[in-house]
Amino acid sequence: MTHLTVGGRQLFHQRSGSGSEPLLLIQGMSGTHLAWGEPFLKGLAEDFDVVAYDHRGIGRSDPVGEPFTIKELAQDAAGVLDALGWETAHVVGISMGGMIAQELALAHPDRVRTLTLGCTYCGGEGSELAPPETLAKLAQGFQSGDRELAIRTGFEVNVSAEFAAQPGAYEAFRAMAKALPAPLPVIMLQMQAIGGHDTSARLPQLEGLPTLVIHGDADRMLPVGNGRMIASLIPGSTLEVLPTVGHMFWWEKPTISADLIRGHALATMSG
């Protein structure tokens, strides 16, 4: 069975790894299970039982036409845990998925063994969504009607210039993006949900939950100040800033990213 019944919808999930520790991966805006990339998943395989799922309306999950909130997407994540029979899990959320992971942890702190928040945003005063130049470039790509230009634009704003120049880097991203294209209307609904997200006043409630915050300092989608803000609001959290790395840090640095997550989860277990 590759689909789970969650809230009356069928959500696709991919399970990998040979480890015993349950790990739930929550993707960002427009991302499918493919957006984690095999190198990153391979880095987690030995220690974790890894589940990556497609959000409602995305990838191989059931389509959606009505608006939703980040809190509702967090209910989906809790429903995935239920459907898997997992009482608790290590949770990793990136970008929009990090916003979902925040709401999941706030609503169900007893179900999250450890929390990793990557390249994400909490809303509130001092936080910052994508800067105008990034939004203008993305809009140009999306509105062009040229699928290739849209993919190229998405690549360029999501990774560092250094990574973008590497041979084969774009081709790998393009293959992933073309394999399961995200419907533009659903991306717009996701953007609407992100616009209403604000956990800033509630994040201190996560004190005591082992939390790792990862952010690249060359992130042009959600500037690194967001990661610093989140880490400052969650007592006892750890901040890892990756130098010269863009938004999709796990795609640019899969081995380092997997090592950070593994070290965080296993250290808190042994501690």
C-alpha cells in the first residue's frame, strides 16, 4: 500500500530505510516525495525507518480545490502518523513543511521525539518571506507559460549560485521537477496558507522538545534571519547555519544534512 487514508483523502507515501527509529519527512511548497533526493534519503537509511509523503493536492496524493491552512496540513501530518501506527516519530520539516512541523509539534508535543526545522519561517515581527526580487523572478517564470523556464527559475532561486554552476546539477533538479509536476493552483493555495502562518508567540512552548534549526546563509527564498529567529524563540534549540548554501540545503549538501539530522536524533535518544 502506497497510499494512506487521512481525513478522507488518499495521501501517497514512500517508505525507505532499514533502521528502527521512525522519521517523518515533511516537504515544502510544491515539493513531492521525490524532492528529498536519493542521496539525502540514503544518508538516513541505516538508522531510520523513513516516511516521506505528498501533501494534499500534490504529487500522487488526491487532488484538492478548496483553501487550507498550515494547521490543517499539520492535522494531515498527524493523520499520517496515525495511519502508519506510529505513536511518536522524529520529525523533519523544511520550508512550508517546517511551518507544518511547528504546528504539529505545538498541537501534539507528545508525538514528536525530536524536531528538525529547515529553511523555514515562523511569522510575526522580525520574520521575512521571500524578498521582492525573488518573487519577481519566480513570477516571471510561472507566468511565462514556458514550463522549462519555470523549472529553471525555480532551480535558480532555490539553490546557491555555487551549486547551480556545478555540472549536472540542473539536470538532476529538472528530472525531479518534471517527474511529478506540481499543479499551479495548488501552489497558489499553499502560498495562501503560508501567508496566514504565525507561530512566533507560541514557539517558546516547545521548550524541552529537542529541536535543531538548519538554514543556509545564501537562502534567497526564506532569508537566514528566519532560522536565527526561530532558534532564538525555542529555548534550548540548536542552530546550524550552512555557509554559502541556498534554500534547498538537503539537495545541495545531502550528506552533511543527513549527518546533522542523525546526530541530533540519536544524541537526544542516548542522552
